[in-house]
Amino acid sequence: MLGLTASLNAQAIPAATKPSRLQLGAGFSYARPDYSTPIKGLTGYGDFDFTRHLGIEGDIHIVSLWTPSDIGENTYLVGPRVKFQFGKLTPYAKALGGFGQFKFQYPSMFPKAATYTYGVYAFGGGVDYHYSRHLNIRPFDIEFQRWPSFKPDGLTPIVMTFGAAYSF
């Protein structure tokens, strides 16, 4: 009887592990561009965590909705994210890359509308608050963006976002 126990492979799956996690959210963004007064817009974001601390994040910032100077900036970024869990709070850091659209809007002070596309990278971070099993509140997210190919010296906007996400 004792000889058979080794061949039964009676191992339990660890109960403390959590499978990968996906969250999709939306928020309001406030940007401080280099050239004008602050501009505002909406953001969509998604996070997929592969492990307890490492994942990937994608952000779409449409910061061309409320623009006093009729100039907007939209960015489409993706990259790795590192997070840490402290009770209901999850602070994180991220490094993103992608592209951005610089827009002259019309009708406005500009004679015609125009959109120019540039490569963009950003470093940032923030905090997620786990309100319930499936609802996460993002009270604070900040990105320090760099548009290096924008002439003459590149752009360096700062984009701040708050929002909420559904966690699967």
C-alpha cells in the first residue's frame, strides 16, 4: 500500500495562485502640451498581466476634444508594465511606445485642418484601486511623453488620466 502512493500523483493545484488578468477601462485625460493652454479628452486603456508583477498596457489618448487653441494630440501606445500589490492598491510603472497625431482643427483660427503623425514614447505610472472583484478605479495615471521627430526640438507633453476599468 505504501509503495503505490508515489505512483498516484496526488498533487493539488496551488490555491494561492491567480491566473492572468485582463482589465479594460476608460477615463478622462488632461494634457499639458508644450505650445498652449491645457487640453482635455478621453482615454481608453487595457492591461493584461502575465504574472503577479509583469504585464502589458495599451493606451489610446484622444486629447483633442476640448482644445482652447484648436490644436490636439492623440496617442496610441503599448508597452510593458510592472505592478505591485498592497492590499486594495496596485501602484505600477510603465514604458510605452507607439505613434501620435498632432492635429490642427477646423473651423478654428487655422485656415484648414491638418493631421501629422509622429513616433512617440512615454514613461509613467499610477495607481489602481480595487473597488470590487470586477471594478478597478484608476485615481491617478501620468505619462511623460516624448515626440522626438516633431520639428524643431520635439514635443514633451505630460498626460494625466483618471478613470475606471472592468476586470475579467
